[in-house]
Amino acid sequence: MFFYHVRIALKSLRRNPVLSSLLIGGIAVGIGISTAFVTLRHMYVQDPIPGGSDRVFYVRLDSWGGQQSYMSDDPESLPDQVTYADARALLESPIPRRQTPTFVGAAFLHPATAATRPWQAEIRLTFNDLFDIFRMPFAYGGPWTEDADARAERVAVIDHDTNQKLFGGENSVGRTIRLEDAEFRVVGVLAPWRPPLRYFEMNRGATGKPEEVYLPFNLVEPMQIATRGNANNWKPIQPYSFEAMLASERVWLQYWVELAAPGDVDAYGDWIASYVEGQRSLGRFEQTTRYRLSTVPQLIEEFGLMPAGVRAMSIVALLFLLVCSLNLIGILLGKFLARASEVSVRRALGASRAQVFWQHLIECELIGLIGGGAGLLLSLGVLAVIRRHMRNGEALRLDSEMLLFAAVLSLVAGLIAGLYPAWRACRIAPAMQLKVQ
Amino acid sequence: MLEMKNIRKIYRTDSIETHALEDLTLSVGTGEFVSVTGPSGSGKTTFLNVAGLLDTFDSGTYHLDGKDVSRLSDREMSKIRNTTIGFIFQSFNLIPDLHVFDNVDVPLRYRGLPAKERRERIERALEQVGLSARRRHLPSQLSGGQQQRVAIARVLAGDPKLIFADEPTGNLDSTMTREIMDLLEGINQAGTTIVMVTHSPECADRAQRRLHVFDGRVVDIERPRVTLTRPAESRIASNLA
């Protein structure tokens, strides 16, 4: 019976193409606008680490001294990064399943041929756990090994674009790249990957692209690689040397952990508290024992990374769709009541009220779905316009979740527009129409 | 087959009450062919609507095929209309954008029959009314007589026990009228009960029993007449059998 109703609905739509186009167009405009703006919001609120967002934490410790808070206007504030000494100490914890300190540097990358000029590439130093923590997809190869981490081997993972520039997109695993005057063996090439925010280091240009090259963290000492990102210290480093900087109270490293289960957070917290207490007894950590473990969504909220108005715009867009649907009620009502004689014939031939109701509701849902399909095409255009005005526009795309959302929204719009007209159609008294048809 | 006692039907507006049926009492036996005549406004069509479960009544009792219909839900009444009753209307009431085949298919769809059985029933019914070759035609491509034959095929395909015909020849010329009446007589001879509302004395005469309705009451019942079997009737009767 369902397919019979669909067939009848299609015939009904073909019967009056102008009216049908009007109905479909109304839904399409509503779906197009609302899907585009809800997609924009979705970009910021979607699960950043599918399956791991509740287990991946950013670690902050209150290592700030001088009897002052990190942010002078916020006594609760903690340094947004950790010191090198603390990072090394945190690495000793056996609780996290994965963990890594990380920071961004820069170095000139020299192509193998003279055809492309060297350019200053952003490089991220990290332990190999970073790739798994953030579910980074590989096109070729994979992360370097733990041995490579331990021995500070000169290995690298490069991103998709860098592989395109240097190797024309071929599988470059095993080949070498030259950073400044040192050569590194490529062990992995990332697949195209553009998260909406650069999760590793959200307090520095979060909307930027992830870095181009990834190197083992332990190269920091032998190669004396300094951060290119933010660094703060409450105590001057005098006299300055790289080694002195590493031993100083400068906070310049991001520290990420992935726990085996969300419940491990208490045990890990206890471990950190115990570390902090130990440091206090040694004269560091002048403040009370404070630390913070934040998930990525919490950081997005804390740093205010969702542009103001995105949430409001998505709500307004949904209200616009509601108005579109409500406007269609009148048109559908007129269309259905004009078919009163057909409804009466069907009732006389044995259709129950429920069957007449479903027949008309299915027609409305069909209008909703066709309108939704057209609306999706429209939303691609709207997204293209929005994308042009965003630094991280590349990450703004209709994913499967949004496609499903648009489909459900289309059905809801069809339901809102069609519920009352379908109900009225099924209440048509057949006896009044059959004689006068 | 059909037994009505003291049926009353009143149409009400804010200021006016119209008594369309007033203590209407009648009974139609299985296999009968009954015609209902009466002047315009006498309540013929209201009677047919109430009898065909297309409209409700205010008081009285109505048993159809042994069931008290006053207590049935919409779903149950729809099922009876679908399986027990067939309707033939003056204005044919075909669905304009469905082909002949699909028009005949409508009641079978609501019965939930499998596709193969529906196809067989439709083909047989179209053959009986001589419209097999027009199965892919739209109603607008057919003459009035042909459209009425499609409506009859729609009834035949459902194989109802009871047919209500509301002025089935009202929009047809005399030749077509004869054809349609021949078909109805043939169907009746195959065992189907027919109740036909008509203005035409000639058509009414072809029924076995003739009821006259006036002011919502049955005022006269004529005795059954002797029906002569004609060649056309024999053919349809044998087809239906």
C-alpha cells in the first residue's frame, strides 16, 4: 500500500507542475538555508575525536609563580601550556593509554628538485601517540615507531599537500625530505585531513590548518628546535641558552593524554595532584595544588572558538524553515480540498479515513523529500559563499551526519506542512461530493 | 440482505432542519433487483448514501448482510464498502488521471489483494464489459457509456454482494442506457443484489421490485414483475457465472 500511495502522490504532483514546483521550491529554500547554517554550527560542535572525545584530555598545571595568577584579571586561570620539565615528568605517568607533549616549530623545507623553491614549513614535534589520539588518517605508511621516538630518529610524517608538492602525490614512504640542512626519512603520509579547528594547539590561531610536517619530539634537544607558538614565563631566563630555556619555568608545550576509559580521569587526576605536591615540596608550584584536565569540546567552549552568532544563525535558519512549512499549509489545504471528489470516490470504494490520511501525508512527505533534495543543492551554494569568508572554510562541508539531518528535516518540514491538510482531506464527507462530481 | 427500520436522517444548519429520511422502512432480499424512484428532493440519494454507509443516520436500525451497522467504526464500514458493496454513480466518478486499468484497480488496492489476483480480476471485469482494448485509456478518452462500463467493471472486479446504483443511466443516451441496463440485469442474474435509484420509469421497470420514495418515506412498493431473459443478458450472466 505504501508504494501505491507513493505512485498516487507522484501522479498528483505531475498533475499540476506549477503548483508542485511552488510547494517543492518552498521546502527547498527552507531546507537549503537551514541546512547550510546548521552545518556551520555542526562544524564547531561535532564530535572532534569520534569515539574518543570523552577520553582525550588537555593537561594544565598551575606552575605559575610569583604569587600571581596566570591571567591577572582571573584568579582561577591556569597557564595554558606546560613547561618542558613538567612535560618530561608527566610522561612518567603509567595511567594514560596514550600521551604526548607537542609544540609547533618552523623550518625551511627543501624540495629534491630545483623546480620548486624551498619554503618555510610549519613542523610539529610530538610523540607518535599524537596520530592515534587525534585519529589522523594516513594515505601511506603510518606513525613512526616507539623506538624511533626513544632514539630520536630522523623520521617524518608529512601531510597530503606537502606530499603533493614534494613527490607529486606518490607514495613517498622511504624517501627523504630535507629540513634546513638535515634529512629525514618519510615514514607516513597523511590523507587529506582538515579538522575545523587545529585541536593540538587551540590557543594559537585555532582555525589554521594542521602542520605540514611532523617530527619525533625527542629531536627537540639534539636539534635545539624552539617553539614558534606562544611561550610565557613568570621568571626571566638569564642568561638565556637553549638548555636554560628547557630547564626554566617557561610554559610552551601542549600536553595531551588519552585515557583508556573516561573513569580513569580521577586516578590520573590523583597522579597529577601527587606530582604537583611533590614539586611544591621542592619549592616549585607556589600556588595551591591546581590542575585541569579539559576535553576538546570544553576547550572550544573555554576559548570561545565558535564564532559569535553561529548558534543564533542556525536557530533563525530553522525558524525560517518553519515559516516556509507553515506557509505551505494553506497551499496544500487548497490542493487537497480541490480533490474532494477523488477522496470521496476512494472513500466510497473502501478507503478508510486512515488510508486517505496516509495517502495525503505521504504526498506531503514526498514534497518534503524532493524539496529536501533541491534544498541540499541550494545549501551547497550557500556553503560555498560562507566558505569564502572563513579561514577554516575548507572544513565546512556536508558530511553524512548533515545529509541525514537534512533528510530528517525534509520529512519534518513535510509533516508540519501536511499534517493539517491531510487531516482535513480524510474528514471529507464522501456523500456530499459523489453526486455533484 | 438489507433491512432498514424507521430510519431518520436530518440535515441541520444553524436555523433549518431538513428531514431527508423520515421513518424509512424497507427490506431488500439477497439477489433482488430493486429500483427506487421518486421526485427530486424526496430522499432517494440520501437513502442510497445511508444504505451504502457513506453517510450516518440519526435513528432507526439498519442491518446489512446480517450486521448492525450503527455500531461500526469507520474502518469496519470502509471494509464493508470495499468488500460487500459496489457503487455505480450517475457521473461515473472515475479518477481522471488514472488509466482504465488503474481505475478498476482502486477498490482492490484497498482490499490488499496480491498483484496477480488483482490483475486477473481486472482483466476479467474489463472483458465482461467489453473494454479490454481500452485498458490504457484515460477516462477523458472514453465516451460516457464507456466510462460507465468502466465504473461497472470496477464494481465487478470487487465481486460485491450488493450494488448501489445512483441514476446510472442519468447521463447517457438511450442506446447507452439500454447497454448499461443489460449489464446490470446480467450482474443481477448472476446473483448480485442491486438497489438502483432512477428517475427513468423505463429503467425502473426493468427491476424486479419498484419502491417509490416521497418525503423521505417509502410510500409504494410495486409487486415484482416477470423478467424476460434476453440474449444479451444470457451472455453476461454466463460470463459472470
